[in-house]
Amino acid sequence: MAHAVLIAGHGSRDPDGIAEFLELVQRFRLRRPAWAVEAAFLEFARPTVQEGIDRLAQAGATGIVVLPGVLLAAGHAKNDLASEVRLARERYPQLDIRMGNALDVDADLLQLCRLRYREALATRPAVEAEDTLLLLVARGSSDADANSTVAKVARFLQEGYPTGWAAWAYSGVARPLLEEALPICERMGFRRLVVQPYFLFTGVLLKRIHAQAAVRQQARPDLEIIVAPHLQAHPLLLDAFEQRLNEAMHGTAHMNCSLCQYRVPIIGREDRLGEPQSAHHHHVEGLLGHTHGAPAKIVASEDPPGVHPWDEALLDRLRF
């Protein structure tokens, strides 16, 4: 079987975005020298997905894995690219054409987010984590599943960095929009606001995020507003694409093992990697009684270690 990969990106009107995407494909090609690796675009740029499939078929590929070069499983991956794959199968019934999953939430991407976050703060004066607010900004979608993934990523990052608070916004389509979220975040009383774009590549939307943050910084010189770098081509991103390729080739686990803190290093929880599995609920096991006898007496207990009431100082910040 002649293996081949087609990495299909969204496409952009911005040549800088196209260049960054092609750099990613080239780096992936170097990782797989025995495979044919091509790039394709859903919109704005060429080759199109069908043209990319044609190139691989003409090069002698007998099996093609189409990898969505997008972060979130929204309409572009679920509908647009899926329909392109269906059309390609109709055009080339003799080929084994498979489609991988979108990147979505991934342990390697969380690591990459933290790396970019630390890069943004590397030359800045030290500010305590509890005085820093993270605002994660992603491309908005009409797909609620994709939008909710952004909230999930923000929560992972808040705990993994850590930061005093985390919020999320979108560059379009979904709300809150960035221009709506920024003024609200500014009123929460933090000393530093880090805007982190959850974007693979640069482009019109990403440059707009930088411009909006710059405008707010001018309006609020008393508040430090920082925009972190976007993800870009990086070995961690390539690792995530490798994982999606392996899933498409060999099948996907049904459990959420890719984000299990005992299986992969999750930011802020690296010490849990490889920890033996053991039960942690002995103190409440059978607490409400046994089915074969009289109900057991319920005894009130103190909060377990690590559970504390809300910090009053933090609550005061939210009363704006």
C-alpha cells in the first residue's frame, strides 16, 4: 500500500496565513519521508481538496488519509471536508480514503498553549498568577459543540498555567465577541490581562485580534494587556497531527484516553502521569446503607482537604 496524507486547511485571504500553513505541511512531510504528503484548502486558495486528491492518486497512492488542518470540529470539518471526502471516494472507489478527526482538545496543544503563554510573559515584569486574567479567543462557529470546546480549553489552561481567572470569546459568529468580552474583563480588577488566540495560523482574524487589543490598551493604560503568540508550526502541533493520523489508520479509542491525566502529561498535572489506579471513595462507600440490611447511620464529615470556600477578595472583584 502506498501511503499518502492530505492536510486540508481552511484557506485564507492573507498570504501570511497560507505561508504558515504550507510550512506546517512541509514539516510534516519531513517527518514522513516515505509517504506522499500534500496540502489542500477548503476556501480561497489552491490546490482544492479534489485537486490534492488527484495529485496523490496520480502519484500512485492506494490509501489516503485526509487530516483536517483546523482546530475545532465545526462545520468545516463535520460538513465541508466530510462532503469532499465522500466525493473523493465516489471519484476513486479503488482507493482507501479515510478522514481523520479535527485537533479539538489535545494534551500536546495544551502544552503548546502554555509554551506560547510563557513566551508572551518572558520579558515582562513578574505578576502573580492570581492577579492575571486569561482571555482565550477562538474562531466562532454556528456549531455549539465547537464553541463549547473553547470553554473546555480555557478551563484546562486556567488550571494548568495557572491564572486567577479565565474567560473566553470569539472572533466572530458566536458570542461573546472579543470586543464585548474585553471591556468586561477589564472591569474585573486584575493587574494583567493576557489575550491568547486559539488559532493555528495567522490571517485576517488574528490580525484583527491584535488590533482590538491594542485599541483597548490605549484606552486602559493602567492595565497591562498582552496578546500571546498563536500556535504556529511547532513539534507539539506536529505530534498532535501524528496522533490524528494514527487514529485514522488504526482506529480511535472510545474512552477519552487522549486527555487522561494518568496516561498523558496534562499541564499543571504532570505529577499524575503513570500514577497507579486506586479508589479514592472509601470514606463514602456504602454510606447510604446496604441493599440487604438496615440503612447505615449517616455521619456528617468535614470538607476533604483542599476544598475551601470562595476567597472573599476574589468575590469582591466580581461585584462590579
